[in-house]
Amino acid sequence: MNHVITVQDVLTVISACFLFNNWKQAATNLKLLPVQLREAKRVLKISSDEVFEVWRHEEKAYLRGLEKEPPSDVLKVQYLETLKKLRAAE
């Protein structure tokens, strides 16, 4: 019996391998990360998990602040563009 291997067959195997490898990595992380986190907290002298929530809120606020360019940066770019136009007009 001849079986022709199709592109779909290959993609199915690749997808299955990808999912299996991700599952293995997640299982390993679930075992190792709690131990690593406890050690990091000990080394950094973090006594409470509440600090992580504070850090998360601070990071969220910081990232939200990056959504828009600072007005001073916008003005600098406009200034440079105006200088380019002036130079081209001369």
C-alpha cells in the first residue's frame, strides 16, 4: 500500500511536536518556578507577595505612559521636518 505524504501531514506532525514541546516546557516551569521564586525572594529580601502586585501596577502605568509620544518629542520632530523643508526650499 502506497501512502503519499502530503504537506498537510507534515504540518500536522510539526504542529503536534510544537504543542508537545510547549506542554513539556510548561510542566517543567510549573515544577521549577515556585522553587526559583522562593530563592529569588530570599536573596532579594522580599518578605511579602504584595510587592509583586505593586510592581505590576507600576509597570502597567509606565507602559500606558508609553502609548503616546511625549509632546516635547513631537515638537522636536516637527522642528526637524520644518528645517528640512526650509533647506529644500533654499
